[in-house]
Amino acid sequence: MNDPLNGLAVLLRTALGTRWEYLHPDIRSRFTLGAGETCQTFTGTMGEVNRSALGWLIAKLIAFVRILPATRARNVPFEFNLTPAQGAGWIKERLYRFQEGCFQFRSVMSIAANGDLVEQFPYGLGMKIKLGAEDDKLYFRDNGYFLRIGALKLPLPHWLTVGRFTLTHKNIDHENFTVEISIDHPLFGRLFYQYGAFEQSRVSSRAVREKITGSPTSARSSLPFPAVGKFHPH
């Protein structure tokens, strides 16, 4: 089930179960790799990258983790890369090409031993993800944050996190889709908002892998960021 040649679709199908069939065929095929492919790239423009004043402060305070840009901007060129991680899961790389420079954000998505879909960020921070499927929409919602220290996984209360994360992937046609991201804190309201339009790039799998891993020969990458203790994808 975790064969990288099947793409991110394997993780999504596992997490959704029978709800996978509710998804529009364009979305199902979008994250399914074709013959000979091992990586994917999606390109487009973030029409809006926004945050509140408190969001700016939070982004600055956790800048070492590199998961949230503190910048406000419009029409930002954006690139999203998927490449297989070592052992299991997928490395997700986002590149925001702001006028003042590129903001790179990486994470690893995998299925835990208990069946949870999880996303691991730098320095042990992680998020359980609950998927939703509604024809032309695929929803990613956080189902709780955690901090991993070695083999320990400590749950974090929502008030101590950046807030409720929601990403909506909406299909436009076979090649095009939009993404809307919001982060809403239970006490302080909306802290971050992003919206963009994208399409699948024709960049070769080899070029994507070399760009992310720096190696033309390795089909799988090691964990692409610092962890607290050893990373356990399962």
C-alpha cells in the first residue's frame, strides 16, 4: 500500500476508506503517479497570502520551524513538490517565491501504526489530519497537534497551538485546482489565510527529486528537517 509508484493517493485512499469513491475522478488521478513516475510538481500562484497582526508575531516567534510565512502578499508564484520519504510517507515541499526571497516549507505525511494520517514538521512538531471528501473538494483538517520527543508523542492543547487548520482542495478541471488555507485560533480568531490556483507541472520526476534531495541517484529522501529525537513515521 505504501509503494511510492502509487503516489500520495495511496495515503489519501487509506485515510478516507470508502469515502475515497466520493472524490471527483480528477482529484483521485491528480495524486496518482503514472508509469515510471516517482515524484510530482504542482505550480501556480497564491493570489493571497495573509495573516493578522498576532499571526505575524506567531510566525516570527516560530520562524526557526519554518512552517508559516510572516509576509502579507498577493500573486505569489508558488510550487508544491511531492517526493517519497525514506521508509514510508511523502515529503511535501512548498516554495513561496516572495519578492523579498523564497520561503521553503517542508513536512512529511504518513500513516501511523494506528491508522491516523499524520504530518510531521521540524523539531518534533506534528499534526493529526482528518480528511473530508465532497465530490469536487478534498478537505484537510487538523485533528490535534502533538510534539514528538524520541518515542514519546505528547498531545498539545489547541489553545497552545496556532489554531484550527483547514485546507480545501477544490477541483476545477483535469489539470487545474484551487487551494484555500485558513488557521483559526479558538481565542484569537483567524490568524492566517491563503488562497491560490494551481496546475500539475510537466517537470520530470528526476528533476523534482534532484531539486528536493540534491541527489540524482536516490529515489527516497531522508527526513528533510531537524527532529527532536528520532523520527518515527509509524
